[in-house]
Amino acid sequence: MNKKESILTQIETFSRYSNYFDVLMLLVDRNLNCYVDELDTRNPRELLDTNELGHLFGYWVKNISNSNTEALNVTEAATELENLMNKLHWALFEEFPAIDPKSENFIEELENRMTSSASLQETIFYSSGGVYDYQYALFSTLKYAEDRKWIKEHFSFDVETLLHLYVYIKSCLNFKYNKDYKGVDEPFIIHKKNYVFDRFPQFQIVLDTFSWDMKSEENKDFKNIGDINFFNQKPVIDFGDRYVIPIPYLLSEAIYESPFYWMKRDKEYDKKIATKNRGKAAENIVHQLLTNVFGGSNVFSNVLVKKNKTKTITDLDVCVVHNTTLIVFQIKSKKLTQSSKQGNVESVKTDFKKSVSDAYQQSMKAYEPILSNQCILVDDSNQAVLQPENYDKILTVCVVLDNYASISIHSNIFYEKEEITPIAISIFQLEIFTKYLRTPDIFCEYISSRTYNSKYVLADGELSYLSFFLKNGLNKLSGSDKVMIDGEFAQHFDRDYYMSLVEYYEPKLGNYVDGIGRNDFCFCGSGKKFKKCCEDILKE
């Protein structure tokens, strides 16, 4: 048993105690719960993230039916688990292949280190985030817009309900968390006796869909980081009379991810319709986001690059034009496979190729024909849409439909020997681009400087690049060979951007409260009558 396996065994031992769930609740409160205006002041290196906490819940799911009667000291156990999780991270680093900085083969040894199983597993598991919970909820309605009929027929709720439910839950939990008053249970509890569920019965249908009732035995093979974790698929716990949602973020992620797997199980629908719908939805989302910056007349979808009327060189998913610059957005809906999350090197390389490399190469085929004016650019009806002689600069952005949190790190790794590292982002990061790069000039400046300085400025996430650009630009600094951007730069968006989401969505809590009577069960889900719960606080 190696060091990592030994630590994981020690961690799992805690899950067999009768009050392990109480320990988990304390860990959630310590590591995740805070006021919005504190988000950019917390040190993420000192806190457990949602992946780590979800892993700890995975052991609870696995061993709940086999727990003993002994109890832990909750506070001491929480601290010890935090220490063990920190040791686990360092143990993974120790599995990286050693390198000798004086070796003649230093570059080769460094490449082997960065592409080792342990390194790739570490980047995937610990590169959490990259998506804000409200983004998951919003984009779920866009991702599955073409599948709404299938979802309604098979699960009895409208796809738009996914967003409305999450807005209600998160707004309600934040309302309770940020109000210091008696009479309300912990913020992560929502009782089924609830005025809102009476008004919006589909809310309860969705919660039941994402709930685990603790009677079924799950996660029996769950052990290592990257293993399939049932708790990520069903992050709502059904306690009979109430739902407990320990990590709301995992619910938002499940809302976005799970319908994909539901449809995969319907082989005929997935093959004939769902796969096509995912591609169409991805292009529609990207097209609309870019239209917000460049205007509809400067954004084009499904552009064919043709040598002549009959021979196609390549196709471009979405293009934007500004002056003499053409930016190509190549979009993929490829997801990270489970074997990649477990650190299988060949699987990671394959997933990256299908997510980024193939898209980038597809775009690159258009560069020379366009810049030399040796092609025609037409739509799928063979009608000319762009004039190749108008452009002297082409840039490419690879966009994935699903969250691939380590995509920037993997791009730097797999394109380390290339002249340029392609920009690879998710649709969630593209949305943030369009919020902060508000004009065509500034948007093009960012993509251009990010591309041409991709070997000079390095970061572990796209939001770090963006934040650094907004504050300093990405131009070369005198006396420096490289600039490494600290991940804390991305925390700018944790407060600035996320605050805008909170300010937009949380007032919508009133939509669910409207019409509540004093004798109705309170909207907050406490299980108490409104007159004995939130009536006075709501009036403040």
C-alpha cells in the first residue's frame, strides 16, 4: 500500500462512525459557507473545495449502512480530516516522476513528469471550479432546449424548471444563512411541507429525481479520487420529511450534467437526436454570446471554407469579424471520460485531442487559404457570407460545451513544444469574456495578446489570464523571460462577477413567496408556519 492509498484508507475509516454526517456538515460550513463579499478574501489553498468535500460524502454514501455505534468528537474529527485531505494532495505530488534539474534530458524529464498519470489526475481533481453555480443552472435550460419534449415525457418536468428550482433553493438557503434569527433550521435543509412546493409541484419532482433516499446501497466500488461517485449524481438527500442539500454547487452541476447521461441510456434517441441537439445547442449558445459583443451582422455560423464550389477544405463553427481580424470559434461537446479522471494517460490524451486538438487543427486548415485569398467562404446553402481578402489576421478559440476545469493546464502541457498554445475555454468562461470584454476592440485585443503571448504568460486557468489582462494587459515586461500568473487573480470574479449573479437572481425569491398566507408552511422550507417563521424578517 503506497502513501496515497494509506491516507485514503485512513480517511474512509471516519465514514464508519455514527455521526460522520455531522462532521461533514461542519466541514461544509467551515470550507464553503461565507458571505458573498468575503469570496475574494479567502485563501483557496487553505480550504477544501467541492471536489474534495464531495469525495468525503462519497465515503458516507458507501458506508452508511455499515456504520458502527461509536461517535466521533465532531470538531476534532473535522480538523483531522482537513489535515488528511491536505496530506493526500501532497502524497499525489510525491507520485510525480522525479526530475534532475542538472540532467541533459531535463526538458524530456519535465515533460514526462507533467504528462504522468499522477500529474494528470491531480490537475483534473484539484482544478475545481471554472463554473459558477448559477451558470450551470442557466445553461442547463439552453443546453437541453431541443430536448425539452423528451425530458418532459420521461421525467415529468419542463427543462426551464431546472433553473427556476435552483434559483429558489440557492436564494432561499442564502436568505436563511444571511439572516441571524431563531426559528429556522440549518440553511441546507428544506422541509417537504412547503408553500413553494404547493405552488410549483415540478420543483419536488426535480428534487426527487436528484435525491438519494439512503436505502439503496451505492458507491460500493468507490475508493480513489476520480472514481465514480454516486453523491455527485444525487447530491440531494431525502430524509423522509425533508431534503438536505449539503453542497448546493453539486446540485447545480448535476442539473447541467445528468440529462446528458439520461439520454445516453436511450440509445435510439441519443444516436438519432440527442447528439445532434447537443452540437446545435453549443453553436447557438456561442453565437448568441458573441452577438452580445459584436452584433448579429458580424457573427456567422457553419461557415464552409471551399477551394471551389465543389471541394471543401474545412468548416468553421462560429466566426466573428472585426475590421481585418477574423476570430474562429471551434466548438466541441466532448466530455472528460471516467478513465481520464482516474489518471489514465492515454485516455486524457484522447479526450484532449477530441476536445481541443482536433478543433484547433480544423481551424488551422483555413488560415493559409484565407490569408492568401485562395478560397471562398460560404454557408451551408453555398451562399457567400465572407470575403477572404478582407482579413490579415486569423485567431482561434476552442470552446467546449461542458466544464473541463484543467483545460488551460492541459493545453500548456500538450502544446509545450509548439510555437503557440491554443486558447481553450468552456462556454461558461466565454460568457464571462462577453461580460468584461464588452467591445469588439477590447475582445480582439485580448484574444490576440493571449494567443501571441501564450508562451510568455502562463496560468492554470483562463480566468486568471483574463483578470491579469484587465489589470495589467498581457504584454511582455522588461527584464522577464516568462510571467506566471497566480491563481488568486481569478478570485476577482468570485466577488465581482458572482455578486452580479446574486444581485440578479436572488431578488427573484419574491416570485416564489408571492401570495403566501400566514398559516401556509413557510417558503424557506423550515417546516414551520409562515407566521411563526419568516413573516417578520421578510418585512424588514
